[in-house]
Amino acid sequence: MHLADFDFDLPRDLIADRPAEPRDSARLLMVPAAGEVADRHIADLPQLLRPGDLLVFNDTKVIPARLVGRRGQATVEITLARDLGGGVWRSYAKGARRLHPGDRIEFAEDLAAEALGKSPEGEVTLRFDREGVAFRDALARHGAMPLPPYIKRPRGGISRDRADYQTMFAREEGAVAAPTAGLHFTPALLDALAASGVGWVTVTLHVGPGTFLPVKANDPRDHRMHAEWGAVSAEAARRINAARRNGGRIIAVGTTSLRLLESAAADTGQISEFAGETRLFILPGYRFHAIDLLLTNFHLPKSTLLMLVAALAGHDRIKTAYAHAIAQRYRFFSYGDACLIEPTAAASGRALP
């Protein structure tokens, strides 16, 4: 297995910089386990899914985690990664090599931080001069939404992204990247799904900035995933297991929901209550136990997420699907269109209904 196996060329004009309007008008590429791919739309989901199916959404809420400050005369841009408590955060910083323990970064008159140290992975630990509600209020005033680097925005972002880069399910604060497959859903679409007998439930995985980090190892198996915190409630586990017992399919909405469900699943597919970190890295050869379908956006070349969908659908099939999407001018990445993928028989660790 080589990193180059997961590369492809994408025209720059196919990278979406705004979500579809309305959100459920986005295009949807059907990728069955066998047979031809098919062009549909997200709004077609009530006709494409079956009564008894269950959609699993990630209800994490993106915080305005990008801050621009000054260290002396130098500009410093940081992205918060993880709250360690007491006003201390793990972060990523542009120009991190020039930061030293004891350096003070001024973000605004009412927000500053001291650099405590750096990790070998490039994370910078910062102690802010406030915590709790006071910190959240300051972050709301001075932070920007942490859009991925391929979406170009002026420094400080634009106000529209505060709504655009948040799903309708967002409830649990802690993500620094959106679970973007959930961006396609609207209350009207959920109502239509419910009328068709399709249910939904939420889990929580706080997406970290590691989702944007490139794989640098020539052999992807040498890549080390960053930990992300997630939780599956007892009630969510009960509903997922009940849907499966009753013959329904489990549809993970996004790779974050999928990775969390796989982390909480037994080999039988039974989901247990879960709370903790996951570093699950899914590569071709992985056998899936928790899900029957994946709804996901189109992913970056050489990314861990492209490797995940290649594990689910098969490497050659994903190459064919992505080539079709490019030829048909689908919109790519976080604000782009989506695909609905059925696992191959080889990828499924249990019999599919």
C-alpha cells in the first residue's frame, strides 16, 4: 500500500466555497456495492432509503477556534485543538517553530495566552488568561470559524460561515471542524424522511484539526491518527441496536459518525455505550461491523478519509466513482456534494440485511 495509490487530480473550480442552497439540493452520487453509479440529489433520500432505516448524525458543534494575534511584532495564527481545562488548550500555530515557552500572544484587549510548550507532533500548548464562560464569550467575539485551508477567506473569516459551517444538529460544543455530511440536511428533509419511516439519532465526535493534516508517510500504515473524543449514549446505542434487530439499515452520516460507531461496536455489530477517545484509522482491508451505508462528501487526495471510503467500497470502485463525479462536475470537499456508499461484501464484517 502506497500513499500515491490515493492520489487524484481535481480541477480547482470543483472545490466548493459555499454550501448548496437550499442545503438539500446538493447532488448525491449513489455508489452501490455492485453495478453502475447513479446521479441523484440529497432531497431524494426519502425515496432511496427504506422504512425502518436509521440515520446516525454527529451533533458536535464547531467553535470559532481560529484566532489571530501578535507576539511582539509578529503575527501568530492559531487553531484550537483540545480543551485541557483551566484555560489550557492544545493548539496548532502557523510559525510554531518561532514560539517558545513563556511567549505571550495578544489576541485582543480582553484575550491573551502564554505558550507553555510544544509537542513532537507540532501542537502548541497555550494557557489563556481566562477560562469557562469568560473564555467562550471572548472566543465568540474574536474567533473565526476554522474552515479548511482550501476554502479561501480573508483573515478573520466572514460572518456567513458561522451559520454555513454548522449542521442543524449542532449541540455539543467542542469541534474545530464540521461533520460536513450533516450540512446537507434541513428540517423539511427530516420531516420527509420521517414520513417515509426513516428514523434518526445523534452521537457526538468532536472533530479535531487532525482531520486536515496530510498523510506524510509513503506507507499509510505508518501514519498516526490524532485522538478525538466521542460519546455514544445508552439511548443512542439502544435505538441503533433495535433498528438492526428489526431489519433496518444503519446509515452513518459522515465519516466521523462511522468511526465513532465502529469504535463502539462489537464484532457482531452490537453497539455499546461509549465515552472516550478514538484513534481509529480505517484502511483498505478493514472489515466494518457497525454500519450498512455511509453518506459522505468527496474527500481530499491522499487523505485518511479517502482511504476510509476506499476500504468501504473498494479502491478501484472509489477511483471510478470519483472519476465520474469529476466528469459530471460534482462539487468537492466540505461545502460540496455527497455520495451514498454501500460496503462491498469483502468489507462487511457481518451479513448485510
